Amino acid sequence: MTRRAPYALLLFALLASVGSTWGAGAVPRPPRGIVAAPSPRQWMGMAYDATRNVVVLFGGVEADGSRLGDTWTWDSVWTQQNPPSSPRPRGGVGMAYDHARGRVVLFGGSRGFGTSNETWTWDGTTWTQQHPAHSPSARSDVVMAYDQARGRVVLFGGCCDNQSASLAGTWLWDGTDWTRFQGAEPSAREAQGMAYDPLHRLVVMFGGADCVTGACLATDETWTWGGSAWTLQSPASAPSPRYSVGMAYDHADRQIVLFGGLDASDHALDETWTLTGPTWSQEQPPLSPSPRHEMGLAYDHAMRRILLFGGEDHLGVTVGDTWTWDGATWTPQGSRNQGLTSVGSA
């Protein structure tokens, strides 16, 4: 490590000199032979921006507990953005792409000294804070998905401001305001998986944990939202109870993909499951990311692959690797980056 320090200082000096030649607001690509990537983190927000054909990543938590407030985009390589306005550093946000408005929507998150009930939108250039008349209460570990059939972002659950108990509550975002659903719904939970299945026109929610004063009870429930009611499904097989999972819809293979998470004993998992209609199936890929939880997962429409980034692994290490899922196996993308990594000579 000490032998690489001079090289690292030279590298950052080189990047600084290159960056100084760019105009205001521009984000320079690294020199040839250098790969940029987000630093190792967990608890970040990720969503695919279909207007600009990139996956957007925001914030997260570093190994020492520091909250991050940086914005990155992925279009086969990672690029750090430099927006003029941005949410304050935080982790555990909910993020989803609002197709009707062409914006990524971000809600809530933990700032380390409390949770937020702020709503922000990303237009590809900057983050803009919204000021709805109504809003969910402050929360983190919240999940969101865009209900394309109804043109609304759906938000459920999360963890409350004083971190004493999980929350229930279904909220819908119409681009201007949040509306609380009034009706029967799943019990309180946080850190579950959520994704929209366009083939069946349903939002699907799996797992999560009901946590009270630090003790968390994981669930293996599969729920679907059809726009006016929640329905508890009864699949013949399903993943075991777990939370802090990654979940996204694979448009190429027309199925929901779930990876990792923490089981009922708080052990990190490396299982890959797919949901096709009412049936969960465990996949057996020849290569897989290490067991982990609180990673980012999103479908990259341009590459036709599920993208996975970071998380905390089974050894308690916060990682910064990037993987893609093609329906059969996981493939690492580049090196397991710790910020900036050399990938060969120019």
C-alpha cells in the first residue's frame, strides 16, 4: 500500500490538470488507461434513466459510516457528474425513474443525524428539490418503483426518524404531490425489494424486515400492487426470509431478478432468484458476486443487462465492484475499483 502512494498522488495530480482545461459544469473523462468508478459504498440509490439511457447512482454510506452525496452515471463505464444542485449526503434513499415526467425521483434517506422526507428529481443535469403539499414522513431504507400502467411512482415502508420501528404506508407520486393510499396493505417493513413487472402490469414487493429497537424479523412474503389494492401471493417456492436485497426487472428475459440480502440470522447471501409470473426459481450461475447486502441494482436497457454495484459483503467489508447479469451468469465489469484504478498502459 505504501509503495503505491506516490503513484496515486501523481495520478490525482494528472486528473486535476486535465480537469482544469474543461469548461464550467463539464465532467471530464479520465485519461486513457484509467477507469473511474464510485468509491466502495453500500445503501446507495440506483435507477435507470430511460430519457438519457444511463443508470443513475446517488450517495450511499462508506465503510466508516460517512454519508456520500455524489452522483454517478453508467453507460458501460462510470462517469461522475458535477450537478450545480444536489441533495445533501445521505444513504438509504428510495429512487425510481418517473417515465411520464422523464425524471429520476429520490425520496428520504439517512443523513447520519436523522432521516429526511425531502423529494428531489434528476433531469440529467441537476437535482431539483420538490416541495409537494403532502409527503411521507421522514424515513430511510425505503423502496420505490414506477407503476407504468398507472403513471405513478409507488413508495412503501422504510425506517422512521428515531430508528425505533419499521413503517408501513403506501404513497403515490404523480410528479407534483404525494398521495397516501387508504386501504389494506402489507405490514410494516424496511429494506425489501421492489420492481415493476410490465408483462403483468404489477408492482412486485418481496421480503424486508420488521425492525423494532434493533431486532429485525425478516419475511419471505411476495406482494403485488395493481393500482388499487395490494395482494399477498402464494408462490409454490420462494426465497427464504431476507432483507437488504437487490431487485430489478430484467426486460430482456421478462422476469424479476433478486440478488443477495441478509437472512433471518443476519448472514449475507449470494443467491440469485428469478420471478416469472407467480413462480420463484433459484438460479445456479457459474459465476456470482460475493455474498452481500445493501447493494445497488438496476436494469440497464441500453446494455440489456442487470447492473449491480457495491454493498457490504459477508466479511463485513464495504465493496466497490460492478457486475452485470445477462440471464445466465454474473460478469464482473473491469477491476474491483477503489475509486481510480490502473487498467493497463495507454
